[in-house]
Amino acid sequence: MPEGPEIRRAADAIERAIAHQPLIEVFFAFDRLKPYEATLQSDRIFAVQTYGKAMLIRFENELNIYSHNQLYGIWMVRKAGSLPTTKRQLRLAIHTPKQSALLYSASDIDVLPNDALATHPFLQRIGPDVLDLVVDEATVAARFLDKRFARRRLPSLLLDQGFLCGLGNYLRSEVLFVAGVHPTLRPVDCSPEQILALAKAAIAITRQSYQTGGITNDLARVEELKARGDRRSQYRHHVFGREGKPCYQCSTPIRKEMLAGRRLYYCPVCQPLPGLSLIDK
């Protein structure tokens, strides 16, 4: 599933391609949305915004196309009239004279007036978006300490869009590693220093991933690994996807666990469990 950084980068590309210019066609695959096609294609898009993993394509007539990629959805930007060769189902297409924005495979698509945004089932429940520049470390630290979240296990909490939106599976492994926090802990089990480290990592790692197209590893280390010939899949992350490979910081083999129904990677030395001796690890 694409996470917040990937959706934000897709939104950037879509906005560059189709905003502030005449539209020649809007296509919906769903019959319930087809009545909106003529209304939208006669208008203009002024912004493409993201809320975690959700996207809003905003029109000057105060209508909005809401979409959530879920597991399989994917956006593509193409030259006008150029469709990719794919077995995926086209769900939404917005065409301008020069370029097209195409959404394949997603099913969570709707058209919402501005006054319906605040009550949308997903938009009304999401937490602060860590890609939003107004969200700071104090805001995120306070979320960890909030009584609604403080006693939940971190692996499930970091996937909950109602806690912080935009985080997902690869990001939770990377955030926990950078913060040096063992994945079985709860916020209430963490020291004030660990809470601050989690808040800093949740913001920094997610924003770095957005800026670099998905790289969460230390950027100086990335340059060294690239220089020695490592592939992107080898240098992209600190721990995610690196089961059995040596930790970049201590050389201990990275472990993989299934936590909250998803795979999670961590270093047992750099992310120690309080009270556990090195012999036990």
C-alpha cells in the first residue's frame, strides 16, 4: 500500500499535470459518479491536496474528487491520449489537452462538496498529518501520551491513521529503529526521551521519504552504499526488508516479526527491550 509520502508525491505530479488549465474530459468507472462528469469537466482544478493516504482534487466550483488508493490503487500521469498497457481497471481519468491523470484499481472514490468534507468517514477521524509543516514534535509527542493511545502497542498504533496519518508499514519499522525503541513497547512503557525520539523520527523519516522518493536510510550512508555499487533496494531503508542482513549501526542481524498483522523489522541491539540482557538477545 502506498503511504503518505507516495500519495503526496503523486498529488504533486497530478497538480503539475492538470491543475489551472481547461479540462477536456472527466471519466468515472462507477455509475453513481457519472452524473458529475459533465459538471467537473467544464470547471478547473485549483489544487490537489493529501490527508495522509487520501487525496482531494479540488475544483473551483467547490466540488472535490476524494480518493484513497487502499492496497492496490495507483496513479499515473501520461501524455494526453496515451494509456498504459496494463491489466488494471481504470477507475478515474482526468484529461487536459496535454496530459492526463489516471487512477487504476482503486475503489474508494467519491465526489464531495466542500461542506461534506468535515463529516466524511475517513477525513473526520484522521490524526495530524506528519507531512503537514504545521505539525511539530510537541504535537506528535502529545499524541503518544494521549490517554486514547498511550496503552496501545506501538506496531498497531503507528498504522492507525486516527493516531497519525500518513504512516504505514515500512515507515513504522524505520521510525521505531531511528528512535531506538523496541517494537513490543507501548507509549506508556517509554521514557520521556524515547517519546521525544519517536516524535522526532515520525516527522523526520516521513518527510525525508517524501523528499527522496522513499529513501529512509541515513543519506550520507546511502551515498557510500551507492558508490560501492549497491542497488536501491539494498540501500533504501535502515531495517525494513533487511531480515538477516547486518544492522548498519552494530552489525547485528536484522530480525523480522509479524506484528499487528504486518511484517516489521528491527535490530535487537539498537532497539533493546528494557530489562533484557545482551545474553538474552
